[in-house]
Amino acid sequence: MIGANVPALQTEDFTRIREVRASAPEKIAEALANRQQREVPTSGNLFIVAADHPARGALAVGGNPSAMADRYDLLNRLAYALRHPGVDGVLATPDIIDDLALLGLLENKIVVGSLNRGGLYRSSFEMDDRVTAYDIPAIVRDRLDFAKTLLRINLGDTGSLDTMIANRDAVNAAAAAKVPIMLEPFMTARAGDKFVNELTAESAIQAISIASALGTSSAYTWLKLPPVDNMEAVMRSTTLPTFILGGDTGETPEQLYGRWEHALTLPGVRGLVVGRSLLYPQTDDIATAIDRAAALVHGDGF
């Protein structure tokens, strides 16, 4: 369930999306061109929901391997989140952003375009995560507000070098276009047949140090970081504005909210960018999950 009193999208909403895509695709560009934009604030925190996971074939949440496979259910959940007064925006790939634009759900929201999903989950080229979604010219074309890249660095895999170069190029293009870009850096290691992110303060600091130096200018670079232990040391490793991410960590809601609450008190932290743990909470009660996260970011009176 999403929640007993949560408004849902209607069948006609999805019918309209399908009809526009088939018969009048130019209306997608029109919806993006005409949407009411909201400036990225220079003070205060932001709460952004993330939905770029399907583009890497990462559909699992918790013990459900196909939780994000139902696009209609995902859009329904995003619709609730974006109608919530405490949610400031959304992070996604073009397929989802286009749907949300047609639904009128991006008005006065911060819209973040995800650039790279090339490193498909458990593929032989997973560490070669080159740009396969938005690029900076497309973000400017669609009047989006932010760019985002994932930067996983594996010291034993040559694909990470191409990923770093792709991130460098994205940072350069973003700075030239004066588009803020958030990098999500991780040191990554192989564990059996998959890669895992190293969620320690030491690894986070190493990844931050590498990511911060990418490009010919860091003027428009932001960070998106996991809430690891000893976040005080992590945040002392950078002067870049930083969002805290959620992730599918397996922690209890109390543990996760506690980490977010603590991280939001630290200098340099500018809000939350959270996806699966709020769109698909363990209780499946989005209403409560979003309310609670919004209160952490904006205070009880959001």
C-alpha cells in the first residue's frame, strides 16, 4: 500500500502518456519548455526523491528483486512524493522525467537529470559507467536544474578510468553551462560475483578526494554521499555542498533516519537525495516515510 489517504494517479493519466508518446511526442518537449521552474536556493536544505535505479537494471529493493519493475506503480509513488509539500524535487533519467513532465508533476520542482547508467548491474563492464542518459546539452535543452553522475572507483578494474574521464568531461561541460552537477563517489570492491561500495569514513574520504579534483573547475560541483559512521570526518574532507543519499542498506528505518538526522546537522550538508528507502519503505507506507524525512530536512512545519 502507498497509504490509505494518498491520492493515486488514474487510468486516464497513463492512457494520456501512452497516447502522447505514440501520436504527439513533441508535447514532451513542450511540457518541459513550459514548466514553472524553481531556482536552486542559496540557503536552506533540499529534499529530492531519486528514481534513476531502473536505468542500470537495478530493480530490487530489500528482498523483492523486481520492486521497481512496474513503471505504473513507480510513477504512482513518485506522484505522491512530488505532490507532498516537503518534497523539493526529483532525480531521474529521461524516460521518467518525460513521464513526470506530461503528468504536470514537475511544476516548481528542482529537476535533476541523471547522466550515466552505462555500468549495468553485474555486467562484465559494470565499472565502465560511461554517460548513456542525459548529457549537459540535453539538460540545458530541457531546462533541468541539476545534473548528477555516479562515480564508482575500483582500483583493480580498468573500467574505472573511463568512468573517471566521463565524469571529468561532465564536470567541465556543466561548469561551462553553469549547471550544478552532483557527483556520487564511492570506492568499490569485488565481493564474490558482484561489486560493493565501501561504506566507511576512510573510503568515503578517499572517494571524495578523487571526485573533487575532476575537471578544470569545481565551481559547480556538488557531492552526494552515504551517511557512514564518523560523518564529521567525512564532511571535513570537502568544502563542496553535499547531499546525503539513502540507499538500500538493509538497516532498520530507525537506524537510517538517525543517520540522516545526524548528517543534516553537519556543516556543508544541504539536504537529502533519497530513493528506494522512501519510495519503497519496509512498511510500504510512503505517506509516513515522506512525512518523516521532510520533517528532518525542513522541520516539523514544512
